[in-house]
Amino acid sequence: MTTATPERPTTARNATLQDLGAMLADQHTRKVDVVANARDITAVNGMIVVTGTEPVLTADGVTQGDGLYRPTDVFDEGVAAKLGIPAGYLKRLRNERPDIYDINVNGWLKGIKDQPTYADAPADPRSFLLRTFKSDESGHGIARAFLSDRYGIIDNLDALHAALAGAMAVEGDLTVDSADLTERRMVVRVVAPEVQALAPTLLKGYRSPFNGASGDENPVLWAGFQIANSEVGSGAFTITPRLVVQICTNGMTVTKDALRSVHLGGKMGEGVIDWSRDTEQKALELITAKASDAVRTFLNVEYMNHVIAGWEREAAAELETVEAVRDITKPLAFSVDQTEAIIAQFVKGGQMTRGGVVNAITAFAQTVEDGDEQYEVEAKALRLLDA
């Protein structure tokens, strides 16, 4: 986990909406977005140095893009993707040989000239968007993302306000269940306990691994949705329906029905970006309107019953052995450790069906320490019930 200072973390797990909002507001004041040509980006001892940008007068004062920045893992992944360097190799260089990291990155950015042993290689002609946090007491900033200069920015704070404004326009009580902020994305999970449907086949024979409650006695699902956004190129802004099992709060994200807004804009000129509030406002008004329509659809018993009916046949399929869990989850590409943890939850759940595997996956997702892992694990679970 990368942090600006010990007192100002950049990530949070299972945060309240109030705590998340405070973190996002603080981060909003520290962001600097710079479009720089490859010639003005240099790797030095594993750090990133940006030069050649002009200071810009913004509403927050004079903003300087030039500076020294410490890359995050996400930034390095962007460098690897844009420059064609294998990501695993670049990660190894950062950890073991930052000197060779510099040679690789600078060689691809700036090319090679006048070397007696090698043929001349041209410099990269492109410009890139660098999303950063300003320098702080440590003397350097944080390089968060290395992106195309056509990347369309939707910031977490604005996206959250717009999405919740749209959601609140829909009648009914909503509760923010939990929120995660990682270096990759923001995820906010909202539940509407008053909107309920029954899923007796999905929960037949299931008992909660957390409190022992019986799915046979209480096969209730709550309606809900999940707001997700990435400021650093790790996915579109989405609002996804998420049904929650009452007895254990397992969350099932129906990714095929998600509302998506892709981060794609026009080509940007070089320099520090002072985003037009008018341009941002139009994008956020569209998110608000779409969010209202999406939430109205998702928080509806008829929608829930339709989704649940599509799960029933596959959910009832019986498994003869616990080891069968390995076979049916193999296409989901879980790691060895994840598979073992899912099997452990499957045994606790006591439900020898394909639906039991789905419940095991979503139960396991609640136990992980990393917010990105929960997001990715939950997104895979319902693929087991696709006919």
C-alpha cells in the first residue's frame, strides 16, 4: 500500500460514507494532472521526474507539474502497457534493480542515439497523462497513473456525489453498507433492505458460515447496487445491481446489467490540466440522470425476481464431492490460495450444489483484506449460474 504520509493514507477498507467522503475531499485538493511529452519524463533511481511544464493558475492557486514522484504499482502497470515492457519484468526491476528499471523506461521513452554498439532507436513521439498527488513533507509526490492523453477523467468525489444524487431521487430508504478506496478504484455498496425477494433454490440447505443462520428458514435477498469508479484507468464508472443475502450479507453483483460510463475524451494539449467546471458539470449531470434510472430499475422486486429466476436451474445442480468445487471454479481463474479458501467456506455452508459454490465465493469475498480482491471475486461468482 502506498501512502503520502502515515497521517494521510490513500486507501481505506470497509470505510463509512463519511470517512470516505473526507478522504476523497482531501485527495481532491492534492491532485495534479499533467500531460507531458515522453522527452520530459525521466526515471531516476526508480522515481519519476517531470520537467518542462509551465505553472498554471487555478482556483487552488499556482499549480506546478514539474517535480519528483514516487510511482505506485498502478503507475508501473501503465508504463508497462504503454511502452510494451512486460509488467512482471518491470515489477521485478523495481523491487530488485531500480537502475535497470531506469534504463528500460528511459530507453523506450527517449530512444537511443550515438551508441557505438547499438543502432539508433527513435524517441517515443507521444504525450501521456500523468495523474499525481502533490509533493508533501516527504519531498516528493505520488505518481498514480500513466495514461493516454485521450483519457477522460471522472474523479471519485464527483462521481460519488453525482451517483448518490441520482440514487436519492428514487423513493425508499438506502443504506451505505461499506466502501473501499484502493490505488485502483473506489467501490461503494448500497443496500435497500425494504426491497426484498425470495431465492429458496439458491439458499436451499445453506447455512451462514458467519452466524449459522439457515437459508431454508429465511431465503431472503435484499436489493442493492454498487458504485465503482477508477481515476487511474482500472475500469469505467459503473453502477451495478448487487443482491445481498440477508442471513450472511453475501453480495452478488449482476455485472451483465451494469450501467457503464467509459473514461474516454479528446486529445489533450501538454501541460498542467485545469479542468473546465462546465465540461465536468455536463458529464456529472449525465451520471446523475443515468444513476436515477439505473437505481429505479435495480431496486425493484420484479427485476429481482427476474434475475433470481435466471439463477434457479443452475443453482440447484448437485455436486457429489467437495473436490468438484475445484473443477467448476477453474474457469474463474482463482489462485490456489483463493480456491482453498472458497472450499473452506463451501464446507461451512453445507450446501452441496452449484448455488452453494456461489455462496461460498461471495462469503469468501467478505473475508479478504484487500478491497480490489473483494471487488474482483464478487464479480466472478455469478458466472457459475450463467446458463
